[in-house]
Amino acid sequence: LQSNSYCIGPGFARENIEPEEETMINLGGNGYLASPSLPDFNGCSPGWSSAFYGAECFDSEVHGYVKNLGKQKSSESQNIDAKKVELEQLLMMETKNYRKTIKFYQKLLQKEQSSKGLETKSMLPKLRRQLQEMKSKVQFLELVKKYVQASQTLQMMYAEQWGVESCVLPTVINNGRTDNMDVAPTDESLLLYYSTEKHQCNNQNGVRVLQAATPLGLMAYLYSRNAFLEGYVQQFLYTFRYFCTQEEFLQFLLDRISSALSSASLEPSTALTKICNRSFYILQAWVEDCYTVDFATNADLLCTLKEFISSKVVPLNGYGERLLSLLEDASTRRNDSSHQCSSMDKCEEEGEEDGKTLHSLCKKLSEDNFNWKLSKGVGPITQYQRERLYTISSVLPKPCYNSFTEEFRGSLPKADEVGPYLLIEYSTQQLCSQLTLLQQEVFQKCHPVHFLNSRALGVKDKCVAVQKALSTESVSLKVCNLFLSKCIQDQYLLQLLKYADSISTWIAAEIVTCHTSKLQVNLLSKFLLIAKCCYEQRNFATAMQILSGLENLIVRQLPAWKILPAKVAEIMEELKAVEVVFLKSDSLCLMEGERFKTLPTIPSAHVLAMHVQQLETGGFTMTNGAHKWNKLRNIAKVVSQVHAFQENPYTYTPDSKLQSYLRQRITHYKDADISALAADNCTNFHQIPAEKHSRKIQDTLRRMKATFQ
């Protein structure tokens, strides 16, 4: 930050605005309140990339290029359709030229190898530079295409035209008030703290960045210019529950819409029109992105919204019907997703050939060297590893639950008859892929908001859990609820942690119930190889679950570890190293590099929850009541990873029989007492030879006799 913070009150001066930035996007038609977004209704939510990258998602060069697209003359207004047409033509032409140049370059290389012409050698360096320039231009156009091509981003461009300047934000507050509209808000109701950051690419005037604001100020800032494009809207939707309830936020939006719709005359250029239309876009983005965590779990909230739209919006504005349709579609998608994720048997009926092709592609990508593979044993640590080994917290805990249960479907007899022998028969890759698909089922249902305020759900650090277990007194731990008391919180995170705990318990139970040492060694080797395969293919959730099961106190004391092959035993240390990388690296380590963009990823739910808890440590408010937006922004950035990973799922071919067997075994042992199971199996005890045992008794008696003499 290049300058000190300063306060923006109700009487601040108007900012300097570039004339071209005030140009309205030409939508065609004269009705500004009658459906503010006629084309591409769906996809107004900015998406995870907006929350993760913020204003850096697209640099100034991309913004400037998009502004000039579709303009035949400098005096003409912007037209989105013209932008799309011109961009597609440019991209097609540049890509075609790039491919032709590559072919020409390859011919020159062949000619150089077959002849010794000086002319060919002199042309190659120039052609290489030309190729690099063409490649850079194609990549830049691809980035611009991401900016304007998707309906989501087009909706953001439509939404941004209704943004207001900072000086109009007090009007946003006054607009929804039922009292005298001319009364300006006080400093306590609207308090915005900014800091100034310089552009990294040039030395122009610094850009103001919001640092803190009161709850009312944070809600008002949703209406500021570029709030969508700079990521503020998406970050707000992830984190607003820390300072206001869902009902308060909804009422804030509905009051602004109601006040504008009741106005007799609405000119397109007035602030009232902008506030009303921006309210529609914010509401649409909220429904699209957070329906499952806010509306599906709160019937009263959904009923309030539907009733308002039906009674106040539909009679006056065509946007009302679209909002109702959006709510119905969101409800249908949620129901279909729940039904589809309950069983993956239907996946086999879909295109088998396409599935095999995608599976082979994913397998090919997964065979790349895993960048986090640490040195085995106590060997030297590379510079890359040394840079990453800085501490955040200690060892991860087992999750704590408060009267939470989840039942798996399926019957048990067949799995009980087969026992663990079927696990040995299947290959490591088969078991890895099917366990990954089972993990993906539960992961795809989660939302970034589920990882917030996890302390209130009973998710604790391991050291806290150990202290509680060793304590002889019944100490009532004070639950720390960071959300407002009336804010409804979806507890799906507990289901993720419960599933993870079930996998760990199942693995430990399978090992301690083996009736021969040979089978026990084979099963230990199998699970270690599966865990290695999982983390190499970026399924860190299952890898850490297997590690937790193998680190069970009873399992670690088994004699089978002593006869385990050395190469297989080294995998255990490798898994611990991966866990250390998780725990001691930054919370965004999985988003580094390009691997998360090309390879599917499933993070460990508990590791991610612990990282969020680290960010939640400390106060959220300043002494004057303003909330620290930079703290909330960092939390939103971390949890946005969830949606990023969900966009790139695994494409393994489901094996319904193997999945059914695994489900049954997991169900059978999910609540098992490992110590009780181990006590019933003599294989789990160190066997002492009879002669050696009798000799020890005789030596003990001889020593005791000597003490009495």
C-alpha cells in the first residue's frame, strides 16, 4: 500500500472520470427498467475467478482493447454484438496465420538439415521471433475472448453500466429509506476506508482499494462502478454473513428496487434508474451463486423473495418473470443434482466412447511428474521444498461432531462374504479411480460458504481435541460463532468431514481384521500404493484419509510393518511429507502454477477448513465499527478454490460393482471400534517363541530369588 488510509464521508467530492468510461453500452431499445438485460439472461454471477484474482483478473491492456472493439469511429457507442463479431474474426485470422507460419518454419528446419544454405539459416532466427510474437498475440486474443465471450462476462458488462460513482453512494443508502429521502446518511451509517495502490504496469495515478467499511457501507459499495469486474460482488456474496444476515441483505436490495419502481418518472441517466437495475443484477448474481446455501435452506427467505417479485416486480417490470424462472431453474438443478449424485450407476449408460477418450486424456495428464514429491527418508531437501516449509499450524485434527450421523445406502451381505480379498484382486489404479469418484460425489455438492465459520460447527484443531480428551474435568468449550446469531448456516461441511472420517476408520478396520500376516502386509501395501496414486493425481482428500487410517495408533503398532517391503514403507514417509506440505504451506498452494487448470483436483476438506480458521483468527471490526474488508477479501479468495476445482472434474469410467462393494465395506466399518476389532485378532499381536518365552520367565525368577538372598 502506497498511501495512508483516509475516510470517505457523505460530503466527499466527485471523482475525476474519463469521458469514454461514462459511455453507456448500447443495448438497443428505449426501456431501461423493462428487463435491464435482454440478451444472455443467465450467468450474471462473476464466478470464482473474480473472487480469486479480483481486479487483476484482467489487466488494463485487456480493458482498453475491449473498449475499442466494435467501434468503426471514435464517436460511436459501444456495441457488444459488434465486439463479439470483430473479436472472433481477429482470433480466427491470427490463429490461421500462426498455424501457417508454424508449417513454414518446420519446412525451413527440414531444408536446413538437408542443405547448407546461408539464406535458410539467416531466416530461421527472424521466423522464430515472428512466431513468438504471433503466439503472444493469439494468447492475448484468447484472454480477451474470455473477457467478452461468455454470457457470464457479458452480463457483467451489462451490469457495470448501472454502477455509480462514490459520491452517489449516499443516495444508494437514502434510496431505500422510508423516512425523508433528503436526509443524508451519517458518518456512522456510511463509512468507507480506502488505500491507494500504484499500477504495476505503469506509473499512472494510484488505484483506490477499499480497506474497511460499516455493514451498510459494504452493501452500498455493491453499487459502485466496476464492483463486478474488480471481484467485489463475488467476494461480498461469499463473506457477507460475517456482518449481516441473509434477511437483512435481501431487504436491503428489495427496498432499493421497491423505491425505484414506485417512482413516477424514471429517466435512463438518473441515479435512481442505475440503483434499481444494479439491484436486479446483484439479486440475480446472489441467486445464481448462493441459492443452495441461502435460499434452499431458508424457506422463509425464498418465500419473501418470491412474494415480492410476484406482487411488486412482475406487474411493472418484465424482469420479474425472469427472476421467478431463475428461481425455479435453480431449484430444479439442485433437486436433479441431489438425485444424480446419490448414485453413479447411470453414468455407464452415457457415451462410453467419449468417456474412454476423456479418461485416457486425464490419465495421460496425470502421468506428469508430481511437483510436490519430496525426497524420501532423511535425504537432502531441495531449494523448492525449503522455501515452502514455513509453519502455519501444527498437525491437523480429527474432526469433532455434535450428534451428526449420515447413513450410506446399500446392503451388506455380499461384501461381508467376500471380505477384504476383493481389494487385493483389484489393481491400484482401479481402486484409486473409484475411490476418487466416490469422493468427487460429496465434494461436488459443497460450496465455498460451507468452509466459513467452521469453529461454530465444532471443527477443532488436533491439539484442542487432545486436551479435551485428556482433561479429567468436564469443561464446556465456548463455541465461537463468527456469523450473526440470526444467520442460518448450512452444515454440509460436517458431511464432508464425516465421510472422510468413515474412510479412515474403514481402512484401519480392514487392516486389523486380516486373519493372516501375509494378507495384512498385502493390504497395507495396497492402501499405501492407492494413497500415492491419489495424491499424484491430485486427489489429496482420499490420500489424506488413507494416511489418517494408517496412522491410527493401533494400526501403527501392528507387527506387519516390520516385514513390509522397504520401497512400500517409504511411501508412508512420502505421504507424511505431502501432509506437511499441506499444513505448512500457504492456503493457496494448490492454485499455484498451471496444474490446477489442466488436472482435476480434490482438496482435503479439513485442511481447507483449518486454513480458513487461520484467516478468521483476530478481530473483524475496527474500533469505530467498520469491518476489515481486506480480511474478508482474503477469506473469499481462499474459499473460491472450491468452485475452481469443481469446474474440472475427474472423468474416470465408473465401475458400479466396485463402487457398490466399497460403499458396503465403508458402511460396515464406519462406526467401528478399532481397538475392539484388533483385540479379537491374534495376528495383531507380536508372537514370542515358546523357548524364548520360558527362558525369560526363568531369568526373571532367578533375579527375584537373588534379591531375597
